[in-house]
Amino acid sequence: MATTTGTEFETRVAARVAGEDIRRGDFVTVLNEIVELPSFLWSCSGASFAPDEPVRMRLMPGEAGQPFKVIEVCLPFVYAERPKGGTEIFDTRQKQLVRLDGDSGRAVWQRLRKPSKKKRK
């Protein structure tokens, strides 16, 4: 009697991509974004900042992982479609985009496009 146990797991990774390598039809998401705030907000901190230079912070956006389908690229701008409709404009100087694995991006994109089934009471 032969028994086989095993599962096949395939790890897929979102790849960091430079703006010039993004193409129409790619599925992308925002990995992080750079926010600039005026240095006077840190006036009580121990660090000294030049008054005319903004403080840059790297943040993880709340919609990290949300897939967008690229419809056009005109650097530094990337124009993309949201799964439920609408257009999003990314400035690659402020937002770092990653390219999703094609199969993963397509699967999630299609799932998010479907209308949610609400339970009736």
C-alpha cells in the first residue's frame, strides 16, 4: 500500500520595480510611500533640522496589497485602474510600487471585481 503525503506550496513574491519597468497590463500595489512634513513640527525634539528642509518619513499605506491594473505610464506618473472601477494616479517619486506576480494579481483582481454577495435577512 503506497501512501503519499505532501503538499505543493508555491511562494510568490511581489517584486520591487523601477518606474521605467512598469508596463501596461501589470498588476501593481503600493509597498510604501514617502510623506514630507515641515521641520517645525519637530521643534521640541532633540534632533535639529534645517527650517527650510522638509522631514521625510516612509510609511506603509493602509491600502498596501490592494492590486491595481496599470492602464498607462508617463513617468513619473503611473495611471492604474481600481478593481471596482475608477482610476488611481501614482507619483513614483512619492510611492514605491511593486509588481505583483501575474497569476496572483489576476486572481485577486478578479475576485475583488465581483460584487459582494450580501446575506438577506
